[in-house]
Amino acid sequence: MPLPSSKPATGPSAWSLLSRRLGAVVLAVGVLPVMAQTAAKSPAAAAATAARPAVQVVLTQAKVVRGADGKEQLLDAASVKPGDILEYRATYKNTSDKAVQGVVATLPIPEGLEYLPASAKPGAKLVQAAAKDAVYAAEPLSRVVAGKSVPVPYADYRSLRWSLGQLPAGGEAAVSARAKVQVYVPPAAIAASSSAAAPQAPPSAAKP
């Protein structure tokens, strides 16, 4: 869906909606299948345990600004405009008394935001990126055009995924990435882009 760029996102309404939609994407699909492995229990106790996700996810977002001293600061992101840099952080916490295996964290990047190269943390071999095709690979991504491999523009990155491995009982792990605001995104486009940004596979999973 083409997005208009003539209108700066100076008001809080568009950004607040984008933040809520992104948070809903992460939180709604981030914890559904994540269950701690537990010993045999009664059917009632097992059902109660199964109803509670072992891993909970908290998403925060902030605007990155540089102070007079040259140091970066993370400020409230209630109002943004094209060119602003945003930092997203998703914290995964194991609220159970058992370790959860095979935790995979996913952070969607809605349209209207351009991922900043190599800003994903932790980096190295833990993180992979994907465009709209939801095919994850190491950064930088590439695609075949007219028989040639060409780099995927960072504005086309729509999701990041980290393989975090085991999350111990009571433990937590955080992932983060930065993106630049490109255009004003109307509410209808926000809803559509957030839906498209939802990963095909759940961002958190436990191996049996």
C-alpha cells in the first residue's frame, strides 16, 4: 500500500496508534505457544498451567536523540516526525519455575519505518532479518532480480528474529533494534502494515 509522505508525523495520534499496533503484534503472537516443561500434574492443574504462558513479553519504544554533550539519550516517543530515530526493545521474561528451551524472539518493523543497519542487539549469529516474504536470513539481505543478486533496501526490512536458546527459570532476555521514521503513516495503513509485519512463525517457542 503506498504511503503518503507530505504530512509529517508531528501529532501524537498517528504515532500512538502505530506504537499500540506494533505492541499488539509482538505481545499477541509472542507468548502463545511458550510453555515451561513441567512434571506430571493432575488434569486440572495441567490445564491451569497450560493457560498461562511461561514467557511474557514487554515492548518499549523510545526516541534516540543526541544531547549537547554528544551523548545519546532515549526520550519519550509520543510524538515523532520523519527523520527521527526510534529504538524498540522487547524483553522476554520466564515467569515459570522451569527453564524454557528454544526461545525465539521476533520484532516486527511496520511500513513507514526503515531499519538501521547493524542496529539489532544482540547481533552476531543470533539475529536474522526478513522482508515481506518472511524468509529470514543473515543481514544484509539480498534478492534475485533479472537473474542477478541485489541487496534488499533496508526500508524493505519488515521483521527481525533472534534465536535466544534457553531461558532459565525467572530469567529474562532483551532484544532491540533501531529504525528511522520515513513517512507519515495514516491509521488505515498502520493497521495494514502491522498485520503484514506479523511473523509467519510464533516469535517464541519451546522445544518438547
